[in-house]
Amino acid sequence: MAKDPEILAHQEWLGYVQPVGLVVSIPALTQAQAYVNKNIIPDHQRFLACLPEDETAERRITNFPAFTRTVLGWEPADLLGTPDGGPVPDSLEVALPEYGETLKPAFAVREFDKSGTGAWLMLIHELRPGTDFDKVVESDDRRWQASPQARFERLLRETQVPIGLITSGTHLRLVYAPRGETSGHATFCEGRLKSAAPGGLPAVG
């Protein structure tokens, strides 16, 4: 029996991305009426326009808020941590007194709610270009010696916001870290998104 074309399309892009752990399942995508956009040329052009080449000819996101508006179609007010969205509240910070530091996101996104007080949908952490998400950066101070991934997972679990995004300009990582459960993540980079054409990534309709 032939498989549903949409299921095959989801299998294809997930094969390109190669998630680690459970991030999203194909049944969940189909139930949410997510589909793979076949006409990605306009989207891809907007994507490349947001990734200017640096002195090494490497493309990277230099303005993440602009990227969310131009490529993802978010409204300016959707992203807290910007002048249009307002500040990220202190309630999304996690103090680590034993290390004398505080974990906090660069940006945050609420679920859509006309009152502007909806539940938190996603936290976003922004790193310096070239940062390895999984490498522990050792130092001589009392800071927690953990990878950016481990630090971000703790932030998500402590704030009970299970979905997050890490960006380093050259890579985007979608993280799913529900409290008390095993985490998973999927990493996207400019080259990997190019290789996914013409299937592209799923959109929800």
C-alpha cells in the first residue's frame, strides 16, 4: 500500500535534519495539518537575504528579530526582548546561587492571545557566531561548567517552557525539553536548509 505523499514529505525533511531524540512526530504533524511547502523559492530568497556573507564568505543571521519578521512572518510585537515586543520578564530568569549567575533568555514568545497575557510558547537564546552548542567552555571562575545546550535545557525545565530555540547566526536549534522528560533537538544550518530544497520545511495551515 502506497504511503500518503504528505507522510513521505515529512519523512524526507526529517531525514535531512536528523533530529536527536524526540522533537516532533509525523503523526503529530499530520494531525496539526502541517504540510511541506513545495513552492519555497520566494521563502528561500527571503531567507538568503537575511544571511549576508561575512569576511569569510560564510552566511549568517546578523539580526535575529529581523529574521523572525522577514522569514518566519512574525509580527514585531511577537518577540519580547525587542523595542516593539517589550522586555523579557524576570519570571523567565533562573538563578543559580551556587554559581553566582543567572540563566535568562535573550527573547521570548507568547502563545497568541488578544490580551497579551497568554502562556509562554518559546524561549530563545542567542549565542556568539561560531559557538558550538554542545561544547563545554571551561573557565577559571565559578560559573557552571556546562554546554550551551545543557544550560538552555535547564532554563526551559526550570521555567516550565518546554520549547526553545538557540541561534548562533550560522545555526538554529529547536529544543524540546519538558520538565521530567527526555529532551530532544533538531539543528538547522544554512547549508542543510539548502539541501532540503525543493521540499522545504513544513508550514501549518
